[in-house]
Amino acid sequence: MALSALYEAKRSDGQILTYKIKSGQNIYKGALVMTTDANGYLYAGADSASVTFQGIAVETSLTTDVTTDADGKRSVRVFKTGVFELLATGTASQAWVGAKVYISDDNTVGGTTSQVCHCGTCVEFIDATHVRVKIDDAANEGY
């Protein structure tokens, strides 16, 4: 509806957002997280199709009783921006710097497009199993 008076839009900076969690999902602090196109609830990162990377979990939320858990009953805050040190699948190398990386699981990124969910750009090679990833563009695709 068009405005006919002043309206307070309740702005936030968007660097940390809150997402409702899919029932049965355990989300750990530091986890890569995603939503599915089908329902919009947050899941722990996995190499899956039809998902959208949302960011890195700020905090932990665990299912304590599956029988009482329900879609959206729990929520977690998620970083939408930043550079994070993450585990890498296979053998990371200096050649990864500047390249897109993809979710392998909720704690690991891969450098091949056989993994389907883009989660950022490698900005630093640390060693064969660790890279630093800038998530800003990939996490904001999920807006």
C-alpha cells in the first residue's frame, strides 16, 4: 500500500541476520549455513542442489528433543559479511586465490564446480587444508 504518512522502516545494517531453522537441524557456531528453495528454513551446509548459501552461523542451536522440535521453532544469527578461515577439501593451493569456493559440508569448502553451492571467494591460501574466504557476495545472493 502506498504511503500517506511518515513510515519508520526499521533499518538494520544487514551484517548479521536471524534465520529460522528447519526442524531436526543442528547448527554449530562457525558453520556454513544455507536455505532451501523449497521452504526457506536454515540448514547446516552440505553439497546439495537447490540451496542458497546464507552465511556463517554466529552461534550454536542444537535439537534437544526431536519429538518437540518444529520448523521455525528455533533460530540462529548468521554473519552475512566477512572473511573466515575455513577447512578446504582436497589440496588447496595458491591457485585458489581469487577463485570461487563451494560448500562441501558445514565446515569445509571445495574449489571445484562439482560442488554446487557457491559460498565465497578464496582471498588467501594458508596451507593445503586451510583457506580464507570472503563470503560477502555469495551470502548476499541469498537476500
